[in-house]
Amino acid sequence: MSSIAKKKGFGASLWDYLTTVDHKKIAILYLAAGGLFFVIGGIEAMLIRIQLAKPDNDFVSAGLFNEIITMHGTTMIFLAAMPLLFAFMNAVMPLQIGARDVAFPFLNALGFWLFLFGGLFLNLSWFMGGAPDAGWTSYASLSLASEGHGVDFYALGLQVSGAGTYIAGINFLVTIINMRAPGMTYMRMPLFTWTTFVASALILFAFPPLTVGLFFLIFDRMFGGNFFDHTMGGNTIIWEHLFWIFGHPEVYILILPAFGIFSEIFSLFSRKRLFGYSSMVFATVLIGFLGFMVWAHHMFTVGLGPTANAIFSVATMAIAVPTGMKIFNWLLTIWGGSIKVTVPMLYALGFIPSFVAGGVTGIMQAAAPLDYQLHDSYFIVAHFHYVIVGGVVLAILAAVHLYWPLMFNQMLSEKLGKWTFWFFFIGFHCTFFIQHFLGLMGMPRRVFTFGADQGWDTFNLISSLGAILMAIGVIILVVNVIITIVKNEKVGNDPWGDGRTLEWAIPQPIPFYNFKQTPLVRGLDTFWIEKQEGNKEGMTYAEPLSDIHMPNGSIIPLVMSFGLFVASFGALYNGEKDWAIPVLVLGLAITFASMAIRSIKDDHGFHVHKEDILKNEGGNK
Amino acid sequence: MDFNTKYTPQSWPDHPEQVTLEGKNKFLGFWLFLAGETVLFSSLFATYLALKNKGPSGMEFSTQTLFELPLVFVMTMILLTSSLTSVYAMYHMKNHNFKGMQTWLAITVILGIAFLCLEIYEFNHYVHLGFTYGQSAFSTAFFTLVGTHGLHVAIGLGWIILLLIRNAKRGFSLYNAPKYYTASLYWHFIDVVWVFIFTVVYLMGVVG
Amino acid sequence: MNTTKKEGFDLAMMKGLKKWRLYSLLAVLTIFLSGCGEEYLSTLTPAGQVGKEQFNLLLLSTGIMAIVIVVVLIIYVLAIVKFRRSKVGENVIPKQVEGSMTLEIIWTVIPILLLIVLAIPTVAYTYKHADVSGMTAVDAEGNKEAVTVNVTAKLYWWEFEYPDLGIVTSQELVVPTNEKVYFNLKAADVKHSFWIPTAGGKMDTNVENVNQFYLTFDKESAGLKDGVFYGKCAELCGPSHALMDFKVKTIDRKDFDVWAETMKTTEHVAQGELATSGEEIFTTSCIACHATSGAGTAGGVGPNLATFGDRNRVAGFMDLTEENVKNWINDPESHKPGNLMPQPEEINNGEKFSEEQLDALAEYLMGLSVEK
């Protein structure tokens, strides 16, 4: 383990990735898996737009359409957007704070494998009797009435992958609190680290209600429970509350890291310190806090009464204030700077108008009486795509280009990157801007078809054409990635030339122990400070060179997750197949046995010796 | 400060669970985990309160007629005592008295098992009355809330037993001190949750 | 379309943001927005007090948000134009500004003020639109003053019961104009949502409780293209969620009273030989679920067909032609997946209806009317 740059065969590399606990490799795993699910979710989106391209279309059937929209939403939120953000959190955050790894490398791997097996389980529903069809929100009366096993796949799959997310959240929190390098005070942390921190805190408090809600659904559907069966005294509104107590913070779990990524980009490509750093931090924390106070704005039409609606209206509007602060601080960051329009910067510049548009429509929906009209219409579809695509997806695409050199020591083609951007950006506005008007014109969301006499034909066609442009953009990106990997031209550290934070200071390829000596952080944008002072190495060290303690790799996270994957099949077929309960027990046994092995077997990790480090460093230069 | 260093009562640190970085991480991470668990139980409590006494029309069961305080009171006392014994165990860990710690943890385990047995007896009793898991929304919410707690007790017991056996011959180290500490923290958490269950489910159910 | 909007914004911006200019901006917006959509379906052509107030809120919020967008865009465009690296020089290191307290305060306080402007009418309308105290008001003789409709949403159709009048309709809501009409909303199977875009916002029909709200209608539907407003189900409820439209007929109060009386008293008699044989088939195969009299209460297994011949749609979404009626009866599942109407085999001794039987049924059903 301790010797580095050894050439490995395919089997050994595969085993390496299956057992890795290195945050940089886990980041690559998240990127690959999240990218795959992003493409799957994108194909589902295309099917939706093909079906709705013309009135009375019969490209897909009504039932299949509901499965597609459910899987599109669920996949994009849980299996694409979040894991892709986790990829960058894993790849970048420990480097930004000068840490050798995350706090719990083993749990980091466990989090990934849980997510992957949960996602696989959910997607297996396509081949095993039909996907979930009750919408990504899976409102209880419909999700109980839904036939087949689709909703069971939804509940169990999300439960498994949600556990992974929860673990990842705790892990990032502890990493940031405990493992910052000397001098890296809270108010010197780069914004991406800050947003990772707040998003992780949101995960910590938002995922348990989802877990509980999903358990209720599992118990009701598979084990004879009555939480949502109103004939037995149950209440479906409980699901709506639990889902949105999770669901609203979930939006911020996605958008805050996106804000972090754009903060880094604006500052980097304007050669300028982030304007109003401390108020940016304050705004991030405030958004995170308020994110828990507004869930019922998804439920204005449920009939909670005027007082609840009024309170949640006003609370929701309040979120606009810190968000506005952020927008203006970004604008003032580029103001007076030296703007270089690279691909990541192009995304950041595209993000501002897109996200402002998404934000203001959010305020419109915060006005409860107006929301009675907008809710569950295409207006809301337009709104959340403006926020999620215009905010989160643009951030992810920007980060792919920005951090590709950090993760792979290669540069994606800027030229192809710009093509991707323009196709995607124009396609995005073309698809979703028009949908605001469809909603106002009375088109409800989640309709599998629409009549020709309702005045919606042209706008739907425009929307579908826009989707094609977006797809072309993504295809160009995939081509770009393949070409770059095949070419494999190494670029070294700080490839953008203006790197400000620690992750750009570290030599490429990054040693598995990250920093040979823990750096001393001397201010915000510490790498920038060092460079301005003419420090060639880019870092001041806080400690002399000494042995480094590193954790061992392990296959146990994978096995543990696989156990839950097996157990899920048992739960799914409970009461239907004879083998269901044995399989459930077997799966849980695998998981608990791996936990016991983990806990009984001492795992002290290993030490990288000073001499090896020096040798390795020599090899790098 | 290596994991394998042998300590004497004199050299043993004041907070052995937080000396190594791994220990510190475990300590903080576990507190955060418990924060999440608190939200989980809050959701269960809220649901229980919403569905309390709700069932199909003409349901015969209600909190007033169903619950019997004496048994639950005994369970409460047992679990509270077990929390106290786990405090003794941590006290001995601080003083580098390995045998003392193992003994008090063993007593904690015995009390925990007693609690779990009484809970199983209680559930069994209800089921025989016809108050089964699927009888009503009330029964579902009750069994889920109290049962989730029971599951936590069972997991806690398994965890502590594993620690006792695993380390019986090894004595203290900075590697296992955080493990003992977090296990006892978990046990306290379970206890606190039970205090809420006792108050909200049973006391308020019978009296309120 | 976009340009009109933008010109409107820019115009208002240039002249400053005095109040009357805001109104002119709103006027431009109104004209622009009402160009969108069909007047029997669009929220942009509100035809009732609730819908109009919500539309006003839409204009107000759009106006306020337009101000924000314009301010952001101006700074944004200027920054991109002025501070490109190609302009400022390749090797220039910009001043590393930390921030500005004054600016932070400005962009905190101004949005708060803007939001207060929006929050006040929001809260006021929230309470106003939830006020159903008029539902129980009675006149001197003890009769209910307002019309109340009990709406039950079912897979995939709507039942409208008028409890004070003793009548029930399905798929077609008939309401008097220029007065508040109160609704009790409930779902019979899974959750749906009751939405008449032109009249006002939606309200969910939950399975476990009754929701209440009111709407007003100030335009008679007779002049519209199909003579009706359209209503929608706005909550995903299964495969045929999209096919759950209902119709809203708005007539003045006098006509409404006449209509209600006719509904109650009309006894349908089949006319002609074909219709009579259709009635026979109907009484053996269909009557168990479908009532044919408008007098009655809610709780029908299938839609009440008393006004079938007066409708313009079969099954809520197909044009009312004899051909469509026959197709529908012959194979409901293929037209409206997941609906609960039995296939013909299930009600006709295991056989499909013959062509003659279908003709007879269609003839009979098309004759069911209270208006003719």
C-alpha cells in the first residue's frame, strides 16, 4: 500500500476501487455513478418531452408516463444531483481545509456503496414488474393505491440510498469541524467548504423525517400498518408533512453547494477576493436555518387553514433576503475584477440570470393566494427546473470543467465545453421559460397528454425542441470527456493560473496522503496569498516532515451495503413469496455480520514513512 | 500517542475517548448522529400524537383502557438504573479500572435484557387482547414508536456485549476507549428517549 | 413576447419608479399576459372575484420582481462589459476588496421593503379567500342564502351534490353567477385537487377531511366556445389523471333556480323504439352504478347520467358523438386507463355488447336530458 505510482492490472485497479477509502477515489466513484444516473434521468426527461410534444400523443401509455415522471424526478434528485455534488465535496473539501482525508474514510466508502445499491435497487424496478408511478413526492393515498411493486422499490431504494446520504452528511460535518489545518479558522474557510458544511447539517436534520416517512410507507404497504389508511384511523397528510420537512431542506442541500461552487468560480476567474465574504457565510447559514421553517409552502392547497398559510407565506418570502444578498455579492465580486470567460465562468455567468428568474418565481409562489393558482401547474414545473437546472445542474456542469484537472490531472476541452454550454443553456431556457405560461394557461403538471383545443400546443412543442438542444449539449460533454480521457494530457497543479485556495496548491498527481506536511493557513485564499508573496511552493507548512498515518482499504462497506440490497428484496416480496422472509433475514445477517467483523477486527491503519514520502515527492518533480 | 501504547492508571489521560484524532472524530460524529436520532424520534412522537386513539369506527382500545402503569413504571426504573450503572462504568474507565468497567457494563446489559423481556411481555399481552400491529392507526403508531425504541435497546445490548467479549482480555487502549464511551452515550440516549415515551405515551395516555 | 415584457420594464425603469408608472407597467403586463391562453381555461383571463384578486397578486408580484431583475441585469451587463480581462489587461491584479457594509445594508433593507409590499395583500387575501362563514347564512324564512356544492372527486370523475336543493350532477358543475358559491371538497378514493383556473385557485380534495372554500363567477359561460368553463384535477391521482376534466356552466340566478327545479322534477321517458330497447339494456346492465335522475344525493358508484345528452363530452374528455359513446362503452379501459367502469364482458354475461345493443344504448343515453 505504501508504495505509490505502481502500474496495476485491471483486476487490481478494480479491487482498489471496490475497497478504497480514499476520498479522492470515492469522489471519482460518485462522479461516475452520479453521471450514469444523470444520463438515465435525462433519457427519461426526453421521453416525457417527446410524449408532450404534440396533443393527444400516444408515444407512451398513461401508466408508463407516470412511471417515467416518477423515476425522472427521483433519479435526478437522489441519484444524480446529490451524488454529483458529493463527488465534488469529496474531491475538493478535504483539500480546501488541508486535511489528509475525511474524518471517517470507512464510512465515506459505506455511504457511497449504500447510495449505489439503493440506486440500483430502485432502477431494477424497470425490469421487475414496473417502476414507481406515484410521483417523486409519492403522496400517500396514491402511493398506497398504486398496484404492483413500483412504490415498494421507491420506498426501499430511497431508504438504502438515504442512509448513505445521512452517513456522508455526518462525515463531512466532523471533517470540517475537526480536521481543518492550523490557521484554517471558520472565517477563512472557502465558500465551497462552508456550503458543504451547512448542506451537511441540513442532511443531518432533514433525512430522519424522510427515513421515518419511508418506513411508514414500507410498513403500510408491506407489513400491514395503518399510518396512511384513513379507514383505519390513519392520515395521509402526515406523509405530506414528513416528506416536505425533508423535501424543502433537500432543495437547499442541493443549491447551497451549488452556491459554493459558483462563489469559487466568480472569485477565481475575476482574480478577486469574494466580495462580502462574511455576509456570504452569514447568508448561507441563514438560508440553511430558514430552510426548515417553510416546508408547508408546498402544502398551501392542502387545507391547513389561513393562519398556517399566512405564516408560511411570510417565512418563505424571508428567504429571498439572504439569497438576494448572495446574488449582489457575486455581482460585486466580478465588478472591478478581471473577468476571464472560461467554461466554468461561462456557467457561472449563465447561472445569475437563470437563478434570479427561478428565485423570483419562487417568491410569486410564496404568496399563498397566488399559489392556489400556480401550485401543481406547469408554472411550478418551470420554477423548480429554473432553480434545480439553472442553479444546481449548471453548477455541476461548471464544477465538472473546473475540477476535472484537480481530479484527473487533465483539462477538458474548452472549445467543446463552450459548445456544451451554449446548447444546454439555450435549450434550458427554451424548454422551461415557456412552461411558466403553460401553467398560467391552466395546464396541470404530471398530465400524460393534453387535448388539442386548450391552446397549449405551440408552447409544448417549443418546450420539447428546447429539450433536444439540452440533450445535444450533454452528448457533446460526454464526447469531450471521452476525448480528454483518451488524450490523457497532464496539466499539473493550478491549471487555471489564478487558483486561490489550497486545493490548487497541492502537487499533481495528488499523493494518496494529500499533504506531505500539513499546511499552515495564513488567511482567506491562502494559496493566493502565498503566490502574491512569491512562495514558489505555494504552501507554508505547519509541521516538519514525519510519518503519516493512513487508514486501510476495506471491502466491508460494499458487503454491508450489499446485505441491505438483498434484504430489500425480502421486504419487497413479503407476504407474496415464500422465500421473502428468509431473504430478508439473510440480507440483514450479511449486514450485521459485516458490522460485527468491522467492530471485532482491529484496524489500526498503516504508516507512510518519511523516506517513502521524500522518494515519492522526488518522483513527482 | 499510539493505539498500542500500554497505560498505567497514572499515565492514563483524563478523557481517554478524546485523545486521538480518531477518538475526537468518533466523539463528535456520534453526538451528531444522536442529533439526527432525536429528529427521527421527534417525527415518530409527532405521528403517534396525531394518531393516538384513532382507529376504525367503534374501536374498543384507547390509551386509558389499554395501558397499565405499574408494569411500565417498573420498566422505567430498570432502564433508569441501567443508565446509572453505565455511568459507573465510564467512571471506572476514567480511573483506568478495567475490571470495574466491565463489571458495571455487564450489570447494565443484564438490566437492559430485563427491560427488553418486560417489553416483549407487554407487547405480547396487547396482541393477545387483539391490539395487533394492523388493528388501527393507533396500534400501528404505538408499536412503531415503542418498538423502534425497543430495537435501539436491542442494538445497544448487542453492541455492548460485543465490546465486553471483544476486549475482555485486552484491557484499555486509546483504540477502544472511544468505542466504550460512544456505546455508553448511546445507552444514555436510549434512556432519555424512554423517559419521553413513558411521559408522552403512558403517563399522558392514562392520566391526560 | 419576451420583448414586450422587457420593453415594459425598461420603460418604467427609465422614468423612475414612481407609483403611477408602476401602474402603467402593470397595464402593459396585463395586456401582454391576457393574450395567452383560452378564456375558458386560462388563469390569465379570470372570470370571478377570487381569480381576479389572485391575478392582481400575480401582476403585483411580477411587477416587483421585474424591478429586481432589471437592477440585477443592469449591474450584471455593465460588469461583464467593463471588466473583461481583455479590457482590463492580461496582467492586472484587481484590488482585493473585502466588502462594503453600506451596500450589504442597502441590499438587505430594500428587498425587505419590497417583500412587505407583497406580504400585506398576500396575508389579507389568504384570510379573505378562506372565509367560508357565509356558507351557513340563512334568510328570513330560514332558507340557505348561498349555493353550496359538495364535491366528491373519484377515479376519474367528479360528483357535484347540491345538498340544499336535493339534486346531484356529475362531470358538470352548474353555478349561479355574481354570488359566492361555497364548496365542500372531499375525495372518495385517492387524493385529487379541484381547480377551475378561470374562477380561482385550486383546493385539494383529501381522503380524510372536508376542505371548504368559495368561488365566484361573474361571466356567463354561454358565450364561450363550448359554452362552458373547464375544470381540472391538479393532483396526480393515477394513470388517467390527465383525463379528469369537468365542465362548469355559469348561468344567472334566475336560470339557475329554474335549472334546479327541472333537475328535480324531470322524469325521463325513453323516446322511440331504439331508445326504449336501449333503456332495457341499461336497466339490466348499467343501472346498478349509474342513476338517471337528477334528484338525489351523493355517493353514486358511477357518474349520474341525468344530463348525459346535454353534455359536450363523453367520459370527461371525448367529444359527445354517438360513435364515441359506443367506443367508450365498448372498451372503457383503453380510453381511460385505470378507471373503475367495468368492461362490457363483466356486466353483459361475459360477452361484448353487439353493435345493435351499442346503438340502442347510445340512442338512449343521448336522449337523457333536462334541457330539451
